[in-house]
Amino acid sequence: MTTYHHAGRRAAAAAFLGGTLEYYDFFIYASAAALVFPHVIFADAGTSGTLLSFATFGVAYVARPVGALVLGHFGDRVGRKRVLVACLVTMGLSTVLIGCIPSYDTAGALAPALLVVLRLAQGVSAGGETAGASALTVELAPDNRRATFGSWTMNGIAAGFVLAGLVFLPISSLPDEALYSWGWRVPFWSSVLVLLLAYFVRRTLAEPEVFQEARTQESTSGLPLVTLVKDHWRDVLRLAACALFTTTNTIVSVFVLAYATDSVGLERSTMLWATIVANVVAMFTQTGAGMLADRFGRRPVFIVGCLGCAAMIYAYFAAVTTGHIVLIFVAGIALTSLCYSLPNGIYPAFFTEMFDVRVRYTGMAVGLQLSLLVAGFAPTVGTALMGDDSGNWLPVATLTAVLCLVSAAAAWSARETYRVPLQDLGTGRDAATSPASTAPYQERQTAS
């Protein structure tokens, strides 16, 4: 009991801090892409500045599959911990350096070029972060609490949104001259504090026992990608389809932020506060989702959440369009804290459980990043769909809803894994029908 709980809690804490750093960086970049970069980095682009700025936001999602392949390979070959430390340092340093980029007026075309390079570096590191943190936490958690422990990866992401919002809130209230000169840089420089704390915790972790045993027995794959394509390609495609619901996140945090301030005329601070409140609540509801998934299964919780997102995205856009602050906050909590938190809180367990230990890191990383490639460019696609009519949000909401429905359908086709012992995951052995394979699960369940 002590071993599993202690190791699992340390892994959950490390995943929490890593997620905090990754999505602190994500959200301050999203905020800057919507509010600052069109005026600072793409100052010569005129009305196309916002579109180009959103494109740089999406560039990281092009690099993420590359990072997933490379980092997933080493994560399944040499260990989860070392790769996760590398992810952390790359992400943190890239973010700090973005804050040092000169404006277009100072450096000309060099400014957007540097932004793209550093954004690519962020994308490569992010390609391995969530998958590795999820695999590590799930492998160290008690079998009957894998989704609960795994939810802390996503709680870290919610905390990153909250922290970024609190930092960016006073910055966004600065006069335009101060905001566009030095103000926007402060949140990027501040990420070094989270980086140092996360690095200290992560470097003290041990490798999961199930991975160490596989490496000792020389049963790890020499080329995880080859094994993945040969034996698990259906699971990769299923995972990618399941993860399309994450488009909700990029639409809400990037597209709606720009839409609310530019088209509806709302204050930047209003939308930032709406995001902060919704993510504070999500830090509780995501763990609740994990507890539900450990009790009733992954599939029902995931599917209900995706269907809720498909419906609530329309309500959220409608609320923002009214400009009514109370409605915006209520709709934001309903969408983000309730509906989105259900699939988001349990996917670290649900997705990693689709693969065996030999390809777990690579499988989740590749499948997730293929889907996030769609999510990353969703704000750009949404801007194009809206066209010249700044109030035409219906196509954007419909695109998001359709992708959520695809996620629900893909989850329906997945195997239920919440009672499958760790060593049997991805092997085709069903704990529900095999007394021999149920024993380790029963033993660890009793111990926890």
C-alpha cells in the first residue's frame, strides 16, 4: 500500500507541475497570439495579422507529432523519467526566450522567424509531455485508482490556465503602449519559476516497476514505432479520433478570446476571468471524473462528456455573443468545468490503457498529437469559416460539435479497461474473464 501510494503520489505531483508549466506556456502564448502578436510581431500584416498570429499558434501542433515520435521512442526504450525531464527543460527555456524576441519594428522579418523557431521547439517538447506524464503516473498508481491519479496530469493543465490567467490579467489591463512594448514579455519570463520547481520534483522520480521489469527481461521494443504500426495501428487511430474533443479547448481559449474582444467588444479581463474561474472549478471536477471512471468505467464517462461538449459549445458562443457577463461565466463553467472535464480528466488513463508497456509512451504520444494537430489549427480554420461576417460563429461551433461527436463514437468502439490489471493492458487479456489475470488486480486493490 505504502509503495504504490507514495510512488503514485509523487508521479501525480510531477505530472501536475509538468502540466502546469506546459499549459501556462500554452495559455500565455494563446493570449498573446490573440491580443498582442498581431500588433507586435505581425505589425506589417494589417488585417491579416490575427490570422498569421493564429497560424504560429498552430505551428507548434505541426511539431508535436515529430516530438511524439522521437520522445516516445526514447521514452519506451530508455525510460519515462529522463525524457520527461528533457521535455520540461526544452519547454521552459523556449518560453523564456519567446519573451526576449524583438518586435517587428525593431528586427523586421527576423521577429516572426524567431517566434516560429521557438514555437516549434515548444511543440516538440509538448509532443512528449502529456503522454509521458500520463504513462508514468498510471504505471505507478494502484490499479483501482489509475484514472483518479491520472487526472492530476490534467489538473496541472487547469492550474497552468489559472496561473497564466492571473499573470496575464494585470498585464492585459496595461495601456496598449506598455502592453505592446514590455508588458506582454513578463508572463513569458515568469515561467522560469514553474520550470525550476517542476524540475526539482521530476528529477527525483523512479521508473515504474512494470517498465523496469520489461527492460530487465529485454521485452521492450527495439523500435517502438514499428511495433506500434504492426500491432496497435487500430488503437492509434482510435485514440486520435477520441482526442478530437480537445478542439473544444483551443476554440474556447484562442478563437473565442479573439471573437469576444474584437467582434463583441468585451473587455479582455472579462474573458480571462471567465477562463480562470472555469479552470479552478475544473481542478475539482476532473478528479471527480477520474473517481467516476474508476468506479463505472472509462467509456461512459468519456462519452457523456463529449456529447455534453457538442451541445454546450453552442450555448457558450450564444452567451458570449450576448455580452452578458453572468451568462458567459455560467456557460463557461458548464462547458469547461462540467462537460469538458469528464473526457479531459480521464483520458490520461483511458488512452494509456489502450497500449502495452512496450509501446505505451509512443502509442499515446503519436495518437494524441495527430489529433491535437487538428485542434491546433482549429482557431485558424474557425477564422476562415467566419469569413467577413464577424458575428458568424455558427460554423465554428458546428465544427467543434461534430469533432466532439466523432470522439464519442470512437470511444464507444474502444475496449473497457478499468478493471484490467496493469500488466495485461494492451495484450488482449481481459481481466474480467481470466481468474489468473484478475489476481494481481485484486491484490493491489486490497492493498490500496
